[in-house]
Amino acid sequence: MRFIIQLCISSLAVMVTAWLLPGVEIENGNFVTAVIVAAVLAFLNAVVKPLMILLTIPVTLVSFGLFLIVINAVIILLADAIVDDFRVDGFWNALLFAVILWAVTALFESIQKRDNRA
């Protein structure tokens, strides 16, 4: 149940972030595509991201962890390559998408946690 709630929150965050950024597009504003993007991002974050972090430890340490944002942008570009109806125009839009997606997801999760306590 927790995974389904997290997937719904991530899907909503993908929709909101794509709506906010002009360089990111979900074809036809389809929520099913947003769910697919969220699932692909979850898979890539679980499988590919740890490998990328392991391979880039020196750069991450030198940048005081800021390189992790670049890794997130690369993960989003990989999701763009995998999901047909999801389009990100370049690295900088992927970087902005990563940051805004993090903020929107954090906002939705805080709302969801607050509603669970009430």
C-alpha cells in the first residue's frame, strides 16, 4: 500500500513539475504517462543511481555532494529515453526538473503525512 501511495505522490509531482517547466513535456498531459515516468524513475533510482554514485564518489566528495544533483539529472534524461511520451529538452531542463520534482514531492509527502496524523 505504501508503494502505491508513493507512486501516486510521485506521479502528481511529475505532472506538476512538467506543467511548471516549459522544457519538460508529458504528451497530452496524460496521467498514465506520469505514472509510468514515476515508476521508471523509481526503478532507475533503485538500480542505476547507486551504481552511478559508487562510480562518482571522488567527484561527489570534492563537490560536497552537489554532484548528486547532476546524477539525478542524468537519471531523468534516462527516463526521457525510456518513456516515449515524456520529453525533456536538454541537461539544464533535466537539472531544473530534478530540483523542482524533489521540492514538489517533499511538499506532497508532508501534506500526506500531516493528513495521516490527523
